[in-house]
Amino acid sequence: RNGTIYGALSIALLVCASSLTFPHLQSRRDELGCDAMCYGSLTSARSCLSLIGATMIGRISDLAGPKGRKMCLFLGCIASLVGMVIASKTFSIQGLWLSMIPVALLQQNFSILKAMVADLHDEQSTPAQRSSSMGTLGMAVGLAFMVGPLVAATLLKTFDQANALGMGLAILSMASIFILPDVYQKPKEEEEEQQQFAESI
């Protein structure tokens, strides 16, 4: 249960960090002259990179042994931080693209955490317990998507302020990964069963 709580905390902090900039993104795009074609291309490229990244990071986390999932979680937090740093240091359409790439490609923490929580459940765990853990992760993400934009819209007046707070939350998310319990290496049959369960959720 502690693994689920710590995982929910980590993903909530990271999602909140990313969503803090949402209320200010439109005004920033307008300032940079990012029109409908620019925004559409940016969104399509993000979706394409996310698809590639989900496959790549998921495979790495499965093959890298017991520490592989944590390694991929750290990589996702670092990618988010890199994207925020690029966004804070550049003021151009090229900067928008560069800040998007590492996040879209490498930040797959929600999927990794679902697989990690599935790994943490042993053979005595019931389907209800596993579903409860997945639901807790989903609830944490949903709450973070609500809280982040609300805080940014009411308390943070500029994109730079929201981005700076987001970097702080991303660092806290990374720190919380250290307290996640380690997972053991499952036999292949059990691993396939857990993966099918995580995908069904």
C-alpha cells in the first residue's frame, strides 16, 4: 500500500508541475506568434513522440531489471525539468518545440507507475486490491490536473512564475521516487499476466 501512496504522490507532483503553465500557454504562444498551423503541428508532433516514447520507455523498464522502473521514473522527471529549463531560457517558437521534445518522448511516468504498482502486488493480492491501487494513481493524476491550473490562474501571474514553481514540484517528484519500494524480478509468465492487467486498466 505504501508503494501506491508514494507513487501517487510522485505522479501528482509531476502532473501538477506540468499543468501549472496551462493557463499561461495561450498568451505565451500569442506573444511568440505561434498561429493555428504552428499549434497544430506542435500538438501532432507531441502525440507522435509520446507514442514512440511510450513504447521505448516501457520496453526499457521491462528489460532493465528490478531497478529499471525507478530509472525510467527518474528519466521522466529529468526530461520534465529539461523542458522547463529550455522554456525559461528561450523566447521563440523554436524554444517551444525544443521544450516539448524531451517531455513528450521521455516522460512516461504514469504508465511506468502503473506497471510498478502491478509488480508490487504479490500472488495473494486480490483483483479488488489491484484495481484500487490503479484507481488511486488515476485519482492522483485527475486531482493534479485540477489543482495545477487553478493555482496558476489564481496565484501566479506570468508563465515564468508558473514554470519556476513547476520546476520545484518536478524536483520534489524526483525526490519522492527514492522512497518508492523496490520491485522484484518476476517470472516471465507472472510478468505477462501483470502487464495484461495494467493494460486493461
